[in-house]
Amino acid sequence: MKRRTLLKTGATAAFAAALGAPLRAQDGPMKVGFVYVGPINDGGWTQHHHHSAKEMVEHFGDAVELVYQESVPEGPDAERVMTQMCLQGCQIIFTTSFGFMDPTINVAAKFPDVVFEHATGYKTADNVSVYSARFYEGRAIQGHLAGKMTQSNKVGYIASVPIPEVVRGINSAFIHARKVNPDVEFKIIWIFEWLNPAKEADAAKALIEQGCDVVLQHTDSTAPHAAAKEAGGVYTFGQAADMAEFAPMPRISSIIDNWAPYYIDRVQAVMDGTWESVNTWQGIGEGMVGIGEISSAVPDDVKAEAEAMRDAIAAGEYHPFTGPLTDQSGTEFLAEGEVADDGLLAGMNFYVEGIEGDIPS
Amino acid sequence: MDLSSINPLLLLASLMVASTPILLAALGELVVERAGVLNLGVEGMMITGAACGIIFSTLTGNAWLGFAGAALGGLMLSFLFAVLTQVLLSNQVATGLALTLFGLGLSALLGQSFADARPPAFPKLDIPILSDLPVLGPVLFRHDGMVYIGLLLVVAVWYFLSRTRAGLVLRAVGENHEAAHALGYRVVLIRFGAIMFGGACAGLGGAYISLVRVPQWTEGMTAGAGWIALAIVVFAGWKPLRLLLGAYLFGGVTVLQLNLQAAGLAIPVEYLSMSPYVATILVLVILAAGRAPGSLGKTFHASR
Amino acid sequence: MITLERRPQPSRAWSYLSPLLAVIVTMIVGGLVFAALGKPPVEAIRTIFWDPLFGDFASYFRPQLLVKAAPLILIAIGLSFGFRAGIWNIGAEGQYIMGALFGAGLALAFYPSEARWLVFPLMIVAGTLGGLIWAMIPGLLRVYFRTNEILVSLMLVYVADFLLDAMALGLLRNPDGMGFPGSRNLQQYPAAHNAELIANTGMHWGVIAAFFAVVAAYILLSRHIFGFNVRLAGQSPRAAAFAGVSADKMVLICLGLSGALAGMAGMFEVAGPSGQVLASFNVGYGFTAIIVAFLGRLHPVGILLAGFLMALTYIGGELAQMNLQLPRSAIQLFQGMLLFFLLAVDVMTNFRIRFGRQKVA
């Protein structure tokens, strides 16, 4: 067994490693670690990271070995799991939840020879990169479709945890819904969790009962789709996964997370010795954000518009946050023709004008 | 803010649906506690029921068989609890907690390959005439069968506990197991029955989440509903009819906070969510009738 | 017919033998389950029980055992007094959270103080007080209104849990946190950081407190009148009343003690290994500690061992997931089984198994 031999050679190195001395994995496949916050079959966020990880392994074949741990609590347990991966000889570790940020930085400081990739965070180090996807680009398309498709002019939004990424998505969707439909209004429910099927179902039902005929979600389960299907005449969008089993109705499109190209890229960089710390934020253009097939429930002209927007965003010709844009208080934060920079987007913690209610705090 | 967008009738109707899982589980636990046993493993039995429900309904293509399987799953798990606490005389609090841990693991293992399964549709009963009644029709008479089974069970348990001899014996066992034993009642046997009824009910409650309310399987999807069920039993002062009120209160607060949010009302979600628990404590303090069964949680051994 | 007969005296031999028997039975049954899942049973068992202690990287895992076991032991010691006296605090999880909130809240109120000599001791006091206050609610309600403390303390867990969510999102939220929930990281706040006292030993103040609690509890129980009263109250409340032990006082002392220790554990955890007030801060130590208390047969030394056994299954379980790709659920199942067997064999301590018909008295 390769692991045993590796461990034996590493036996003395282990103690040194714990003290911060370098530990290099030797011959055999390169070990790639993944730390997941949820179960690998959650149907959403973690499942897609795991799926992409497996695609990456398929790409490299025997050259890499996947080491992963699911349902890791954010906190000291995460730190221990990462350390275990380092001790085992993982050379690159992907930590796929925002809450793993401080643990990642802590462990990275102890293992300068292991590189880390932290998803959706903002703290970097010499051996820590951060990566995230520009989901707000996909939200713009959803907003456009929502604005066009709604009859009641009421669009529901199931929001998860109040962080900039989610707020950005709400804003992006709202801006584009309003653009095509000045009468549209958003009803937003925060459930304070990323995955809770029962609560998501209840939230979707509440929105539908209050007259929403489009329901957007930033949560991971398919429960809202099932609720929409039962109610009938309500449109939904897949989140993280395509959720194609609910197409053509109620699911009319989706945002698909596709991390595989990035994972392949970064693992290759470690193999080549060209890895360096970066702050990656990719969107539709690079393929990190996929737009699921727009279903037959959408009229052809609307579908064509949405696809044109998708292509324009991909080509870099259009930015979803292009001025003039004002926030809730009426203050203009982007002037006519001005495009939001990444700093503004990364820390976005306000609603744009027209959205009612407050971000919970 | 637009409170008028909340339709109180629809709110009531969805409250009945949202409360059904916790009502079923709480009803089972009520009988268990009335028999003097505290089973803190409701969450573990519910989640096992949720997994078994998906498995059985997917394999058989019949939602009712799914529910039957779920009841069986919950019952088997509670049987384990009964053996440990009644025969091997282990501590009920610790055993119940271990049962939850065990159930979470077991259900995740069982459900592993059913994450993509979509259970067969569970039809709503469109009760003729009644469902067309104005106002009451949509609120009361357009639900699925389990909602009514839950309500019927409440009445049945109420009748059993307060109007039948067997119910009287069960309560006697719960109030004072030494005395009941001295009178010749088979304390352990009666408790076995109560515990297994509780397990079956918890299983049904869990399956309602995975088969009707969501419907799909996700690890840990009951997300604390079993603990809420425990609270409801206390809130109800161990009385079946008041249990219904408790379940609607707890379920209602969830539905209400979602609706208030959707209506654009800025509400402190956390404080609203904790309010039923605070209310439960207040009920315990205020209502003298809310006394726990005398032997609750105590170990019983016959030969002494 | 098999019947149980109460032993005139608890069997000493069985009280030592039974846990051992339980572990062995769990290994056998667990091994069968692992084998059924297509994993090598012997290697899995070895990974869980042996590797963290004596495996290749034991020098890292042994200190981690301390970190993981310390809060469990500290809380369980507190609980054991009440459990002996028939006073059931099952809300330690809530008291643990309140201790963390009080401790972290105090530290953050002083931010950015450099007076460690002032801040850290005050945090210990605040954390202890937080747990104490939370435990006094069921205590006082029982004394004055005769409410059941099991249920009140359980209800208060949920209240504390929601309070934690509210604090992580609101009052204690890090103002420099880019809009993400969670407090400042106390690990980066030297005056408040409960750091390792000697690097890479896992020894922080919480571990010291846990050991101290074990010794103190041992002395109290075996050498002090309080310990005698506690045991008397548990075995025969009437006799205790005759002996002049006030039942109400006993309730308050036992609940207060357990709450204070749980609060202290929470404070040490949030200021050290965890670092942050986050919605995901509590991982069930308060509930697991109840199990630990019973596994340890409510005896201080037993609790010490039981705490380490639980910690071992956590850390070994993580290793087995990572190395053998055992699903996390299988580990949970395994832990549940271990607890069942441990609880089941305890019957041997107090009872004798009799075969044949019970004589009619």
C-alpha cells in the first residue's frame, strides 16, 4: 500500500511538520484535499464541489488522489481536519465554505509548503488563494426572465444567510427585473441557512400564497421547485445544480456551479510548480457560472433576449452593475455608464433603490 | 410593508400542513411520557422515519406504503430504546440522546442512495361538498390524508387516555410505577407498548417531511423538529387536545415569520423564533395543571 | 426465563469490566457494519482507536484529544453532581452558549484592550456567570414554582441558540468583517486569546480547568460533607431531609455548579480553539457531555476516561473517513452503537442475571 510507505517515510517528518517544518509528499499520486461543509449528496453546494473534484480527478487519472471530508463544522474541527490532510501529505487543499476562512489561514501558516484554496473568502496569504464565482451574472439573467414572465408583478426570493454574495444576487436580479418591468416588486424571505428543505418549502409556499408567481432561491434544495410545481403556474430557477428534473415547468433556467476547470487549473499549477496566490473571481465567460437551458415555458423572444444578455456578459460587453444605480436611500452609488469595481461588489451590504425592507442584522 | 398581502385563510391552511410532522411526533411522545418514560430520541426516530419513508415509497411506488415503512422504522428504533431502558435499565436521558445520534447516522447511511429519489405524489383529498365550502373549504378540507390522520390520532389518544380503562392504567403506570406494579399491572409491558407507539408516530412525522412537505431526502432534513416535538408536549401540559394548540403555535410561528418577512415587515427573526420556547416555560410556571407525570424519567425495576 | 436480580452491593469487578466489554462488543459489531459497507473492518477499527494515540501522527493527535475532551469533561463533571442528587440539568448546551456569549461579549466590550491581566480573568468570571445565570433559571423556577428542571433547562437551550444567532448577526458582529456574520476572532486579540500555554501541546486554560475540576470533584465526593449530602439526596431524599439537607438548596447548588462549569467551558472554547462567535459555534458538547457523564458512571475518574474515549471516536472517526472513505454517517452510527452498548452493560454492575424461574416470594 502506497499510503503506508508514504506514512513511514513521513513518520519522523510528521513531528517536524507539526512544528512548521516543510513536509513534501514524495512519489506516488499527488494528494489533493477537499474540506466540505455539508454532506456530499446535499444536492447543491457541496455536491457540486465534490462533483467538480471528481471531474478533476478523472482529468488527471492516476496522477492525483482525492482526499476529502464531508460535513465538517466550521471552527476548531475544520482546523484539525485540514491539519490531518497536511500531515497525510496533501499538497493542495480546497476549503469550500466561507466559514473555513480563519482555520484555513491558521493551518496555512503552520504548513508553508502546502497550498490552500479557500472558496468565497477574502483573506489571502503566500500559500492561500481565494476563489469565487460571479453568481450575480447569472442572477441578472434570472432577473430579466423573472421580470418578463411574472403576471402578478410579484417575485419571491428565498435568501439564505445575509452576506454580501447573497445581497449582490438580490440586487442584480432586482435591477434587471425592474429594467424590463417597472411594476415588479420583490418579496424576500431570509431563512438564515444554506440548506433546510422543510424551511425552504415553507418559504416558497408563503411567497406563492402572497401572490408571487416567480420564485428565485439562493438555497440549495429542490423543495421550492416541488412547492411551485404543486401550486402550478409558478416559475423557479435551479440553484447550484441544474435541477433539470423540474424542467420545463416550474424550473425555467438555472445557475450551475462549475468548479472543475478551476480545480484542474490549480492542481496543474501545483504539479508544474507555477502555483501562486491569487484572488480569482470568475463568471459566465470563464465557465465557472453556467446558465442552465432556458426551458420551453419561456417565449422564444424572451429566451433570445436572455441568451443575448448571457453572451454579452460572457464577452465582457455588459456588466450587470452598470450605472446609474442608486441605493435604498436614493444616493447614487454608480454614475451613468460607470461599472462597479470588485471592491464595491465584494462588500455590498445594501439594497438598491426599489427593494423594500432591510437586510437583517 | 404590505400586511394585506397575507391571506389569513391560506396562512391557516399552510399552518395545518407545517404543523403536521411535529404534531404526530409530539403525540407519540405524549403517550410515552404519560407512561412515565422520557424518550429524548424523538429527533433520531423522526429522521429515521423520513429516510424509511423515502425508501419504502420509492421502492413500492406507493406513498401510503412509504408511511407504513416509516412507522415501522421509527418503531424499530424505539424498540431498541425500550429494551435498553426497560429491560437493561439504562438511564433514559442518556439513552435518548444516544438514540438521536444513532438515528442520524443510520438514516444518513440508509438514505445515501436515495438522495435523487423523488417520492410518488401524495394526493390531496378533495372531499366533495366540504372542500367547496366558502372560507372553511380551502382551510380545512383540501389537505392530504395524513393531516386528517394526525387530527384523528389526537382525538383517539385523547379518548384512549381519558375514557378507556387501558388509558387509565397507562396513566397510573406513569404517575406511580411502584403502586401500579403493586396493583398487578405489567409496568414494563405497558411501557414497551407506549414507547413503540411513540416511535411509530415519530416515524410518521418524519416521513411527512420527506414525502409530502419537501418532498425529497436530504441528510438531517428534520432539522430539529424532534426537539420541537418535545417542547410541544411540555407546552401542552401532557394533554392531547392542548397538544394540537401547541403544535399550531410552534408551527404557526414558523409560517408566520416567513409570511411577515415576505410581506416586507422587518421582524427580528431570532427573537420571534425563540418566543414559543419562552412561552412553554411560562406555561409550565403558570398552569398548575401542567404537572409532569410523577414517574417521568425514573427507572423502574420490579423485584425489589 | 431470564430475570434480573439486584445485587446487594454494586459489583466492583463489573463496574470496571463492563465498559471494556462494551468497547469490545462495539468493535465487533462495528467491524461487521464496516465490512458490510465494503471497508476493511480491522483497519477501520484500528484507525479509530489506535491511530490517534499511537499511529504515525500521534504527536499531533494526542494534544488534539485534550482540546476535544476538555470541554466535555468540564461540563460532565458539573453535571455529575446534579445527576447523583437526582437533579436533571440537560440544558448544558445552552449554558455553554451563554458562557461563550458572556465571555466573548466582555472581551469585545474592552476591544482593543491590551490589559490581558484584566480582560482575561474578567472573561473567565463573565463566562462562568453566564452559564450560572442560565442554569439558575430552571433552578429558581423549580424551587419557587415546582416546575420540572429537565424541561425548562431543555427549552432554554433553544432560546440560547437563537440568541447566539442574533448576536453573531447583530450586536457582536465584526465591524471589519466585510459584511459577513460572526464576531472578531479572539485568536487575533492577544488580551482575550485563550492560547496554548506551551506550543503544540493542546494545553490551554480550559484543559487545566478540566483537570482541576476532576480532582476537585473527586475530593468533594469522597472527602467532603457536600459529596455525602449529594449522594444521600440522590439515594434517599427523605433521609436527606432528615439529615438536614435542604432539597431546595441542593437544587440550586447542583444546577449552579453545572451551569457555571458549562459556561466556563464555553468561554474557554470561544476564546481559544473556536475563536469566534458564530451561529455554528456550538457543536453539541453540552449534550454529548451528558452521555460522557453517564459513561463515566458519574465518577470523576470515569468521566475523565469517558471524555477521552468520546474524543477518540471523534478524531479517529475523522481519520477513518479521510483514509478509508468511510461515510460520516457510518461513524455516527458507530458512536451511537458504542453508547448503546456502554449503557446496556451497565446493568451488570447493579444486577445479576438469573436463569430459570423466578421464585415466588
